[in-house]
Amino acid sequence: MFNNQLFIIFIIYYIIFIIHVCQHIYFYELFFHIHQPKLVSFFLNHSYTTITLIEVIGYSLKRIPKSHNGIELIGFRKFKELFQHARTAAKNPEDYYHISAPKQGYDALSFNPNNLQKIETEKNIDLVTFHEKKMIQSSRADKIPNFFKDYSVSKSVCKGNHGVRPGPVDQLEVGFYSTDNYNNFVKKVDLSVYKKPSIILEDYSNNYEKIVLHHKHDGFGHGTIINNSAFEELKWFYNFLEKNEEMCLYVNQLLKDNPNFPL
């Protein structure tokens, strides 16, 4: 009789547990993906050494120096652009790469640190490269002419200095969440006709194990998971920013004093 009661209690608790798991299935799925032993992953022929965007953002907040305007990108809405900046900076690690404040008319500028004095004294805009970053979800090619029109001109007279840009953007990067959209876009657009800004297409689908787009606004939603290689790229970028802390403070002041720097 006692054994039957224990069995019934066990069944009831088991049913409650199953209901609980079903209600929070995503949490358990995520836990499995992050902590699954690598040996099991090997036999399944898939790597689950992944990290959630929440964890990446937490890491980022501790590592990026507060003086860097890149702090504005640490959040679900704009985090996608941080991958773009990291990839661009890694292509030219000897240059200084500066993420602009939100009110600038471009996303970042870069230059050879040895040229900074010449840039300041001669106001030589040709020694500075201006960058703009876009991420799009579709493969609609009609976006490119609009982007080009917006960023191929300077903007020196703007209300409240919002959107000030001393010259045309030099490099406009358009990133894609999926390989299919990237491939379709490449087929539709002749990039050779765009000179300044030059347009760069990048496939960022290999950064993510799982993408959850926000249901209300542009950007990621909870549940987005990136892979280890993308995280390593960001770690390199955080170290790069930290190493250039003094330069960042100086350029921040230059831009604060003159949003049209270097003019």
C-alpha cells in the first residue's frame, strides 16, 4: 500500500516536472546548447560551444572603456553594428579606429596615428577614412541607391550639429543576416558603379548560431546566440579599444570642439 502511494506521488511530481519543462523549454534548450560536453558535440558532428547575447553584452560592459562611444552599441538594438566595427578594425589593425558619437553623420572614422598632427594642422580630410555601417534583413537591391545618395555628400550645416559630416563617407558596409539574402543581393547589384562611398557587402550569418530579431524594433531579441569565433573577434576589438584609450579621449575632445573635424 505504502509503495503504491510513493509510486502515485512520483508520477504526480513527474507530470508537474514535465509541465514545468514544457513551459520553460527554451531555457532548458539554451542550457543544453551552452553546457553540452564537447565529446557529445563531437559525436553529433556539431559544436555547441556558444554564448548568448546577454552574456556577450555583460562581458562587453565590463571591458569597453567608458570613454569609447562604442558603449552606445552595447544593447540588443544596436549590438549588430559592433560586429561590423570589429571586422573593419581587424582588417587594418595598424590604423586607429574611432566609433563616432550617435549625432555624427557617419558611424566611425579611421586614420594612421602617425598622421594625426598633419591631419590637424593641414585639415587634410584625405588622410581620414569615414565609415558607415548598415545591416539589412532582406535582399531588396533598391536600398543601395538610397544609401549612396545619403552618404555621398558632406553635411556641414545641420541643426544642433546632428548628422554633421565633413565629407562623403568613404566606405559603406552593408551586412546581411543570412547567406541567401547576401547571395541574392550580390547578383542584383553592380558595385563597380559606386566609387565614393565604395560599397562593401558582408555576410554575417556565420556569426550566429541562432538569430532572434526583435518583434517591435530593429535589432536583436532575447534568445540570440553567437558562436565562439564571433566572440573572439569582439574580444580582440575590446582589447584594441582599451589599448587606444588615450587616443580615443583626444579624438573625442577634437570632435566635441569641432564636429566637422578635421575641417
